[in-house]
Amino acid sequence: MFLLGDVAQLRATLQERLDIVIAMGLFHHLDDDSVTNLCAAASSLLKEGGRSMSVNPVITEGQSPIVGWLMRMDRGLNVRTESNLVRLAIPYFSTVQAVVRNDLLQVPYTHVILECRR
């Protein structure tokens, strides 16, 4: 089964729990409260051992000025550091792993992949 929708709305209507919840390039468009609400909702939708995966732009120390410029050109106003993203997710999951990648696009850009397990 594949579902597309707002996790807060799905939580109220879904009868079974999910194996995975995916949020791609979303967190930098949300304020901290909205990210924590999304994490809480995603966690509540997951089966035991289920995963929430997200890929987001991330600020890192010593980042290229080109990467910083590209991130500022994005409409997302809440690009965070890896530690800030982990801090927002950790209360809702048993484990949160973050991997920073610089090679996902053909232009210079830095992403963090968050894998959160219930």
C-alpha cells in the first residue's frame, strides 16, 4: 500500500500502522513546532520497528559559499544544522541516525538523511 498525504490527517483515519514514512525536502519549509508535530505524527503511524526517512538541506561548518548561496535561494527559510534536526526528532523515536552527504546533486549542495526508528 502506498499513501500520499498529511501525516496528521492520516493518523486520525488509518486503521493499520505503516512500515515507513518519507518526507523529502520538507523540514526546511517548516518551523520547529511543525517539524516536531510531523515527527510525533509520523512516529504514531509507524509499526514497531518502522522507519521515518527524510532528506533535507543542512548547514555544516566550513560549507562552500556556493552551497550557502544555493540554500538562501531556496524558498525554505528554516535550514538547520544536523544536530538541530536530530534534536527535533529524537523525542519521538527510539533511534535517530543522521548521515550528511555532499554528493546527491550535480551541483554543490549538502543534505542530511535522517533515519528515525520507532
